[in-house]
Amino acid sequence: MARKPAAAKDAPANISKDDLLQYYRDMLLIRRFEEKAGQLYGMGLIGGFCHLYIGQEAVVVGLEAAAKEGDKRVTSYRDHGHMLACGMDPKGVMAELTGREGGYSKGKGGSMHMFSREKHFYGGHGIVAAQVPLGAGLAFADKYLGNDNVTFTYFGDGAANQGQVYETYNMAELWDLPVVFVIENNQYAMGTSVKRSTKSTSLFGRGAAFGIEGEQVDGMDVLAVKAAGEKAVAHCRAGKGPYILEVMTYRYRGHSMSDPAKYRTREEVQKMRDERDAIEHVRDLLLQGSHASEDELKAIDKEIKEIVNESAEFAKESPEPALDELWTDIYAADLPQGSAEENA
Amino acid sequence: MATEILMPALSPTMEEGTLAKWLKKEGDEVKSGDILAEIETDKATMEFEAVDEGILGKILIQEGSEGVKVNTPIAVMIEEGESADDIEASSSPASSGDAAPAESKAEPTPAASADAGPQTPSANASPDWPEGTKMKSMTVREALREAMEEEMSRDETVFLMGEEVGEYQGAYKISQGLLDKFGPRRVVDTPISEYGFAGIGTGAALAGLRPIVEFMTFNFAMQAMDHIINSAAKTLYMSGGQMGCPIVFRGPNGAAARVGAQHSQDYAAWYAAIPGLKVVMPYTAADAKGLLKQAIRDPNPVIFLENEILYGRSFEVPDLEDFTIPFGKARIARSGKDVTIVSFGIGMAHSLEAADKLAEEGIEAEVIDLRTLRPIDYGTVIESVKKTNRLVTVEEGFPVGAIGNHISAYVMENAFDWLDAPVINCTGKDVPMPYAANLEKHALITAPEVVEAVKKVTYK
């Protein structure tokens, strides 16, 4: 396989072998999980819309490495990777994809709408960019309650052209909200490339109009993402307000399962896979730094495959929700767990 | 172990497709992510990627085959060392049996859904406050301000945000004095960004705060509709009950005076259509206070529709330390035996005026103030109709898809035999609000129109 020699340098000194193995494991879990989801979709076990995260794994894994307990995250409909990266159970995620009782939303949310109070994951939102003010609102609550939590608010290059993003930038900076805006720039908003949708292609640079600092990050390099994440989080925790990370990444699959992806060449995709793949990058670091042997990595691959297969089995075996569920969870009788007291 | 590759469903609706081209041939090594084949659906030609690695042992469906059903085995993958000859037996087409999710055994029947859906509750005729309670005169404006002040004092997580709520003291002075009392942390002036701050408020509510989001008028809330409905109202359901959203969206709704089409609209029926929202539309100051306090304490998103013309009107309000009015409990504003008039919000002013007029002519109208439109107190309406046998509904909103339409349908289904005349819905006219004074007056519902409708249903 032709790989650019520059792709694998030695890992920085502050990154331990255990860290690298953890990133490898976490990214591989997302990749294998998504491949399995694609397979289950093909078998008709998953319905409707299903947006896979394959290719973008380093973004969430790098940023989770910069997060602490209590930090919140919210994202769009391309959300499976975010959930796995923040520690949600693959079984619960896969069972939601198949619309079963064992899913995170009891089968009532689907691929695009999952949540976890326990892991501070606030969805899973299907309307492009709606999660951006919601994320600022989560950060508003943390600031109001006087804790030092930060909210990671993920959105894509497509969402970056929605007006509510800029309403939110304005208020987030005005009120110094502790929110990291993560623009996952995978270069295509469904079929429209960034260049075909704006002349202002420096997406993080738009924050300057509101006084928000930011930077562009190599999203195929998990270590670069982690380092940028740590900087952004420190900025927020210091009470300096929001920070923008424009993470340059690439989605290998179509926008959703029914996208034939004719707006880019097969060669373009193949080139990214061959030369810039985030998982291969960490694999090279592990092997070249003699942190792990081929056999050890094979063992990890096997272990991940088992976790994913178990999640698929669970998702197939979990029953469909009881028909009574149609009528539950429309109104809350009391505040659910995890209200203000818990965040204080 | 040999594994079958099945014809994939490549879109939510695909049932079959054409296997256009194999990009791998028998004996080829396959890595996860390699493109195996091109498949044509009715919409597009899709690339079909391998999930597992192995060797493409045998192709079962040749390229060019049309009408290949989803889940038909199209090829078999083998591992190194295995022979393609071993797989003949295992590749029977029946093996796709476990692929489809189990069909629901029991579809919900209409009867079952009616059981779980809105019930016909009996009327709750208990008084809103104890008899003999001392009363004081108060405007709706003062009542709303007091409600917010009391709830903000009671619960630290309650805060107010919106345009001009703080330093300006409220565009309609509803929040007068609150900034001085609670400070800028809890009385938050926003820029003119309805979509944005409705979303920020919703996010804060998901995290456990209890925001009161003021819209300068509900006309501007159309810009925030997505967050009100998609983010606030639906998240509890979509999260399987995990994510509550205790938020109040409030502000003046409906026509003011001479402000033209874009600033004069009653949204009651719009919001009342949405499961997950609660919708309140008070008429009196006592209801405004008791219901707003209840709304702020409610763990769900509440739409609280006020009226600019009513802000300055005075009503008797109970002089109590702390009182709330439950949702879903209508108020019988006037008892009568000849006809039932059902209304809410400013429609009540026209209804009561009409009832006085009708009384002079010997027709005794029973006037019911719904107060909340989600939930609706159907029981009180049905009980009254069983007594009067006649029904007129009164509201300011447009006639198509009006609250009155819904009440009519409900009464027809549940009290048809008690009706002695067709139900009449009095509504605003089916036109954008005109500016000219005479035209505006004609576009709005008026007391004389209610009188006329009552005479029709009573055949007078």
C-alpha cells in the first residue's frame, strides 16, 4: 500500500503507549460498528436515514481525549461515532438503530435521535444546525450554575451556512459561554462541496466577526485533534468564552445510505483512505514506535469485532418496543433525573 | 467459515434492484471497505462495499441480473484455506430468514389507541381558590409580573430571557423591576435573534434550568418554530423519556390594534396541534397569574399566549401567598341553560359581552373559558352541551383548522344525540389582517357576531 512516509512520525513524548492503544481501539470500534450498521441496513434491519461516520473517527476520539467528566456533547444526525466515543454502550446504540426496546431511546428515536443523561450526550438532532444553539444553551446552564464544565457542540461544513449558527456565535461570545464549536469539515454538505456553497471557505475564520478565536485542525490525525481540543477546552474553562475548531476530515461513505456519492471521484476517496486514514496512522505509530506488535493489534481487532458482533446480536434479539410505548414519554410527570441539582 | 453476501437495501424504500456490475471476481482477495459491486436502484447506481475481509468464493448472481430481491444471497465469501466447492450446500436462498425484523404481532386497533389517547374526563367543578378568599384588583400585566417574580424567588433555576426584558423593563412592561430584583444573571437581555435564543433557552432547559423565554410578540416566534416544536416538544419522546424540557415560551399573541398583517395573528390552533407542548391562553388576571406560575413549575414545554389588549385590563385576583391553577380545567365564567359558548383568551371578552346582550333578550348563555388548549377540559364542555343542547365556539384565529373545529368534532363524536342544532364556530375572517381601521374591525370576531350565531342555534 502506497503510504506517504510523512503520515507516520513518532508520537509526541507526552503521548503514552496506553493512550495510543486507547485511540486505536476507540477509532476501530467506531469503524467496525459503522461497517456493521451499514451491513444491517443492507439486510433491512435498520430503516430510514442512516448516516455513517466512517473516515471521521479521529475527530470525536481526539476531542473526547481532551474532555473531563461533566463535559457535555451535542451533535447532528451523524451521531453514532460521538456516542461510542463518549462511552455509550454499543449494544444500546445498535438496538436503537434497529428500533428495538433495548435501544437508548427504547426504539422511539432511531439513528438520528439518541441521548444519554449518564454520559452527558444531548443528541442526536435531525435539523441541520439546530444543535448549535442547543449546545450553547447547555453551556449557558453550566455557566449559570457556576461549574467548570464545557460543551462540545459538533456541526458540519453544511450546517456552517445556517443563520442560527451566527446568532449563536454572537450570543455565546457576548455571554462568554463555555462552548467549543467543532466544525467537522468533511468537505461535502451531502453532495455540495464547500467551494460550491461559499466563497468564505475558512469556516473557523467566520468566528472573528464575533470576536471568537479559533483554528483549523488536521482531523485525520487524532493527536493533532487532541492537542487542539485541549487548547480549546482550557480557553473555555478559563472563562474566556467560546472557541471554534474547524476539523478537516473526510467521510468515506455517502451522506446517507442512499447516496451514490457521484459528486466526487472514486480516486479522491481512495487517495484519502490510502494516504490519510486516521486509524492506519495510529497503527503505524504503534508499530514504528515498537509500542505494539502486529499480533497485539490483531488481538485488538478481534476483540473489537466481537464487541460489534455482540451489539449486532443484541440489536437483532432485543424485542420491538411494546405498543404501549406509543403513548409514553410525551409529557413528563416530573423532571427526569439529571436536572439542575446534578449539574450544580 | 463461508458467509453469504446478501443483496443490500440501499435506500429506505428499496425492495429489489439490478446487480449492474461485479468489481471483484471469484478468487479475489477482499478487504473491508473494498467495493464489491455496483447496484442500480430505482434512484441511483450505488457502490456496494465489503464489510468483512476474505476471499470472494463464489458469485451467485451474475452481473446484469435485474429484479434481484433485497436479502437474496448474491455471493459467498470464504476465508483463506477454504474452498469454494465447500459452499454449495450452505447457500440456499432461504437463509435470509433471520434478516427481516420480526413483524409486530398486534397492530394497534383504533379502539386501543382511543383508550390511550384523550379520555373524556368528568368536569372538575371545584373552585380555584377557597370561598371567602380576600380579593384585590390587579391588571393582567401586574399579575404576570407577580407570577414571574414569585416563581423566580421560589426557584433559583428559573430565569427570564428575551428582547428588552431587562434594562428596558420589558417591551410591554411585563418584566418591570425584575432586573433590579434579580440581576442580569437571571434577567437576560438578548439580541434580536429569536431562532438563536429559543434554541439556547431550550438547551438550558435540557440541562435542567427552567427558562422563561419572552417573545416580544408571538409573531416573531415563527422564526423560532423549529426549536419550539422539533427541539423542545419532541425531545422527551425521542429520548425515550430521558430528556425533559421545562421551559415556558410566553408573550403577546393575536391582534393588537392597527399593526397590520404580519403583527396580528392568533397562533392558538398552531401550537395546540403539537403533542409534547402544553398550551395556555388566559383571559382574566387571576388565571394569568395562577396559570403562569403553574407553567413555570411544569416539567414540560409550555406555550403561554397573552394578549396585548388585555394587559391593561383589571380583574379581581385572590390575595393569596401562593396559588396556582391546574392545566386542563376550564372555568365556567357564566352559568346558563339555553346555549353553551366555548371560548378562551380575548374571545372571552366578546363572548361575555354577547352573553349580557342575549340575557336582555331572555337567552341565558353558559360561557366556558377553556383557559388551556392542551390539555383541553372536554368534560366541562360535554356536560354543558348535555344541558343546553346548543354550542357556539368563539376565537380570534383563522377559521380553517380552528380550535372551534376541533371542539365541534369532539362534541359531535361524544354528544351527538344531545345537540339540537349544528355547532357554529365564530372565528376571525379568512384574510390577512388589514390595516385600515374599518377593515380591521370587520376582520376580527365581534360580540354582535356571537349574538347572531347564538340566535341561529337557538332558532330565535
